[in-house]
Amino acid sequence: MDIQLKKGILDVCVLYALSKGESYGYKIISDLEGVIEISESTLYPILKRLEAAGFLKTRTAEYSGRLRRYYSITNTGLKKLVSGRGDFQEINVIYKKLFGGKL
């Protein structure tokens, strides 16, 4: 899959997972299991990029004697998620026109 297309898909998937509520890295990966494969080494740069863009905010809290970083979606992130959903719908229309919904 084209790296830019996959990057956009992963961004929207992460934003979608966080639209359900505050979460942390391992839980986000678990929430996306069965939808899209994502590793920790892929997820954390995405989270950092989304945070830098203002789509996420973070907080750190102690959990079982260790610090854990929690992520939550911002209003700007919710707008990006809606935009990403529109992009998926557009891609789906193109796919159906080109391939008739068949691989």
C-alpha cells in the first residue's frame, strides 16, 4: 500500500479510537486489533505527530508505579476525523466505480 495513503488511514484510525475516550498506547493498539495492524513503533510517532498538529492532547499519570501517557482527542482532532471519514467515503466511491466493489 502507498505509504502516504496508509499514513492517512492510520491517522484516522487512531483519531477514531480516541474519539471513544481517553486512552494510552497499548490500549489504542488493542482497540484497533482486527481493524488494522499497527505496532508500537508505528503508533508512537503517529501520536506525536497528531499531538504536534493539535489533534490530540496528552497527560501523564502514575499507573502501577510507572508513568503512563494518556491521549485524548481535541475539537480540532474531531474535525480532522470527520474530514477523514469523508475521504474514506470518497475513496470507497472511486473503488466501487473502478472495480465494481470486487477485488
